[in-house]
Amino acid sequence: MHEASIAKYVLEIVQETIDSDPCCQNKLVKSITFALSRPYTVYPDSFEFYFTELIRDIPQICGTQLIYIDSDQRGFFVSSIDFED
Amino acid sequence: MEIKVLKNVMQKNSAIGNDNRDVFHQKGVYTINLTSSPGAGKTTLLENSLPELMKSLNIAIIEGDPYTTRDAERLAHLNLPTIQVNTEGGCHLDAQMISQAIGELDLDNIDLCVIENVGNLVCPAAFDLGETLRVMVYSITEGADKPKKYYNMFQGSHVILINKVELAELCNIDLEATYQEVREINPTCKIFQISATRPETLIEWNSWLAHTVKKAICQ
Ligand SMILES: Nc1nc2c(ncn2[C@@H]2O[C@H](COP(=O)(O)OP(=O)(O)OP(=O)(O)O)[C@@H](O)[C@H]2O)c(=O)[nH]1
Ligand SMILES: [Mg+2]
């Protein structure tokens, strides 16, 4: 259940990224890529449940695809954000 | 257009935790993050410790609970400033929840802020709240094998209160061996053996905490 906190922090990171780059401000978020290490301490299914709930009313983000890649580095990282061109 | 971010999500919590710590420090407030498994005796400890600590310290409580206000109701007769934080099923408090709660407290008039975390031996270990001291209640009725199973929690605590010790024999627990296992995992923590339901077993803990808080806030 700690995925609820994680989802909140991810949304903050996405919003900070958008705010810090004028090129991103009016562009739709196509995908967010996460890097995570095994054994998982964050479960993608559970994370997505909370994250989808949080972004439901945010038009710029609500249609985003969530992509997960395995990483050797311990933790759960927002690796990159892909915006529409 | 791809933007590289490469941000560790948990560092977000740590950053807010550090901000909370700064605020508490500036206001001269000592903070305890009280953790344990469900039912290990956190609220019972507060029921029987706070009346003594209140004699010399101004205390506030932040009560973490998945859904209810039950623990806060048990402490209501103490008439202490209390902020209820319901996690809506979430398994731990996080730094942002504490940051919001801080805004509702009159920190200028508080010496000690006690945060009762949600009962869980896994997740709270990963979420720094900005506390001065992490205090864990370990009930021996859960079994002597817990320290190594829940290593992070035992290892990351500054104080471990081994609780319900009067039930040791009934539960087939060798208290000395349990103490040694806790010590092996965490060689530097302070350890007290208590029965939270019996105030006479809390004298040493109460006086150590009152002394530690006063020393810290006078600096
Ligand atoms: N025999 C005995 N019972 C205790 C002791 N400490 C707590 N209890 C009992 O353990 C039960 C749970 O205690 P609580 O204080 O509610 O535990 P908690 O950690 O606050 O529980 P949550 O907030 O739900 O996680 C209660 O019935 C207490 O009376 C003790 O030292 N000895
Ligand atoms: Mg409780």
C-alpha cells in the first residue's frame, strides 16, 4: 500500500519536470518510463491503480502510457518522460 | 520529445523529511516517530507514559491510523493538541503527511511531538518523517524471530522498547536471547524492557526520554 505515497511523489516529479522546461508546458505526456530494481519494493499494478486515480483529471497527463524497465540501481526511479512532438 | 529525469522517487520523501526536520529544529521541537507492528502497544505506551512526561514537557500528538480515530480517542482525556492523519488504508505515514500536520500545530509552544505511525514493520522503515528519534515497540508476543525478519526496522531504530515482557514465559520467549538478537542487529540503539500496561515498568524509559528531550531543546 505504500504505492499511494509513491504515486503522489511521482506526480510531483512529473509536474516539476513540466514546470521547469517551457518546451513541455503545453505538450501532452505520451509516456513515463520508470526504472526499478529486483526484488521489487514497488508493485507496478498497485502503483498504477493509485497513479491513474491521481492523474484522472489532469488532461496533460491522463492519457500517458507507463513503461517499466529493469535496472541494477536499487530503488524506483522516474527515468524519462516522453512528450508529444 | 524525450526528457531524461533520472530521479529516485524515495528521495522526494527524504527531501520533505529533511525540511520537516529543519522546521522542528528551528522551533525547538523534539520529535519521535513511534513504530511497531499492529497491536504491539504504541497507544498503550502513550496512555501510560504521557501523563508522566506531560509534567515537565509540552507535548503534541500526531496520530497515524489507516481509517479510524480510535487511538486519538483513547488519548483524548490527556487534552493534548492532537492531529489525526488517516492514510485511507495506506501502510505508513510519509513526510508530506507530516508536513501538512505541522501546519496545524502551534510549534512555538511544543517541546515534544509524538508521531504514532501506522502499525507495520516494513514500509514505515523506508519513509523518513523528519523525526529526531525513531522509537520502535517490539512486542515479544510476536515471536523471537522478528528482529532478523524485519531487519530494516530494527536496524534503523534509535530506541527499541521490548514490550509485553510479563508474557515472555507464556509465549516461550527467552528474553535474554531476544535482547541479544536485537543488540546484534543494532549495536548502538537504546533498549528498554517494558510492559506498557504497567506504568511502574516505564519509569526508566520516561525519565531517559524527558532528560534527552530537555537536553536537546536547551541546546
Ligand atoms: N499483556 C500486555 N498487553 C499489552 C501490553 N501493551 C499493550 N498491550 C495490549 O495490546 C493490545 C494492543 O495495544 P495497542 O496499544 O492498541 O497497540 P498499537 O501498537 O497502538 O496498535 P495499532 O495502533 O493498531 O497498530 C491492547 O489490548 C493492549 O492492552 C503489555 O505490556 N502487556
Ligand atoms: Mg495504536
